[in-house]
Amino acid sequence: MNEENKKPKDKSKTAFIVAISILVIIVIILALFLLIFATPLKDILFYKPVAEKPTEEVTTTEETIEETTEEATTTEEETEVTEETTEETTEETTEVTTEETTEALSAPTINLEIYVGPEYSSADNVCFYRVKANVTGNPAPTIEFNKDDSLGAWGNDRAQVNLSDPSETYTLTATATNSEGSATANIDLSWGCEIPVEVVEVDVTLDAEDGRSGYISGSKGAFTSGTIVYFGDNGSDEWVKGYLSFDISDISNISDVTITDADITITGVGYIGEPWLAGDEIRIKVFFYGSSLDYPDDYAVGGELVKTFNTSDTLNNLSFSTNTLKNSLQDAVDNGKSRFQLKFGLSGISFNSYSDVYKFESTNASLHIEYEYIE
């Protein structure tokens, strides 16, 4: 009875063990499958520190590859720079060699040419030239001038020469020098300028000189103490001649004066007696009598006629302008005379034993002159 009860328990136990064994076998098979076909799981399940070394080597290998790539890149860049430098150096060397081959060393040559002038400078009253030196030679020559009034203002290869007088001349010399020798050139310069003409125009009015103006009344002599000028005849039926003097020394002292106009103004003319009966003309002449009025020397006949007036009892003005007056004044200036003087008289005598004269104050007489000169 007991043995029969034990048999079912043994069978159940056996079945359990068999099931467990089968389950274990399945787990083992599954584990082997994973080990074989799943590397990450294998690495996890069978991890060993030694396995890290190959990873470092791989990493190192990758870094080495990157460094090698960078070095290769750097090398390529350096190679390109080197090639460019080599090409530039080669080109420069080629150019230098070509230039040296083309331009062999040579001694200087030089010639001079005027490129400005002659020109007149009114600022400093000089006639100037500017001269250029044309040079050749290798190496490039230095240039020296024996004169340069511009002090190098126009460049090392140019010079200026100033001439201060029409009679002045100058020989400009230039020398070109380099390692192969020297050369010299000369050029003769002389005044070639026309000086611009500056014309000064003057308009002046001169009053008569009281002390040298007056009259001579025949044998009665000369009178210059007063300011009245008489002309006609006196009670002795002698000529009475009047005289006017003007100081022109300021004009005569100027060189190259040209008289362009001249006129005489005499106002306030009066009379004593009946001078129109003595003669029908008033005659005015240019007559130089000097610094003093003397009888009988200055009473003489003579002088250049410049103007006549008809006599009348209404005459009160003796103003006039003629070409003869202008030309006579020009002659006086050209001859350096210090005074311009006039003589007045009638064409006849009344012979009535009375004084018949015209009269005027010398202070009412003036000489107006327009002239010009070159300054």
C-alpha cells in the first residue's frame, strides 16, 4: 500500500526535473545563439579589460589619419606657395637678367635744350630762360649745372638762368656723370626779351611865373616887378611887348616825354587907349628869353608865331590851342629847356603919342599840358 502511494510522487518529481532540464537546455541554446550572432551582447557577457586596447589603437589610427591628412593639406599649400614663390623669383630673375642683358653699362651723353624763354618777369625785371638737360647712360647719370637761379625748383635735370640787363650774356654748362665716365654740354644765352611798355599819362596846368613875366616898354626898359602884362605902344610911340614864362622843368627832366595836347588860357583881358587902332592883329610867339627879362636883348624881333587874334574893343579872352603850340612845347621839352615862354605884341603902332595897350594879370594866365612817358 505504501509502495503504491510512493510511485505517483516519484513520477511527478521526475517530470519536474525533466522540465527544468529542458528549460535549462533551451536557455543555454538561446545564450549560445546570442553569443554567436549578437556581438554587442557577446561583448557585454564576455567583457574583458584587455579588449580596450584595440579600441585605443583604432582611435589612434583615426587621429593619425586626420593628422596625416592635415599634414598632406599643409604640404600641398606649402608646395603651392613654394611653386608661386619660385615662379615669381624666376620671373624677377628673368626680368633682371633680361634688363641687365639689354642695358649694358654705358658712359653718359648730354645735350641742352631751351624749353621756356626768353620770357620777361616784371616782378624782378629779368629776362629768364629754363633749360633742360637730355641725358643717356647706364647707370643713370647725375647732372650738375654751373648756374641755377631757381635753386632746383624745376627738377634735377633743369636749370633757370636770369639775365638782368639787355647787354648781359651767360654760358650755361651742364655735366652728366656716372661710373662709366662724364659728358659736358654748353648753351649761350643772351637777352631776348621785349620789356612791356607802361605808359604814364599826365595832365597838368602850370601858372605863369610872376617874377619872370612882365613887359618891355621900348627904351623905358623891362618891368617884371608887378603882375600886369602890357602889349601895344606907349606914349613915345614905341612898341610895348608882353611876356609870359612857365616853369616846365619837371616835365623836361623826364625821359621820352610825348606832348599829346597843350593849350593856353588867358582871361580878364582889358585895354588902355585904343589898341585896336594900332594894329589889326595880336601876335603871340614862342620866344625863349631865359631866367630874366632884359632890355634891349629880349626886345629884339624874333620868335615862332603860334597864334593870332583880331583886335577889337570887346576882346577879353586870349585862350587857344594849336598844333604849333604843342610842337613848340615838345621841342622845348626835348631840348631840356626848363621854361616855356611866350611874347605878345600888336601888328602896328598908333603913332598918336598915347599909350594904346591891351593888358591882363599874369595870375590869370595858365598853360595846360597833357603828356605821356614810358616808365
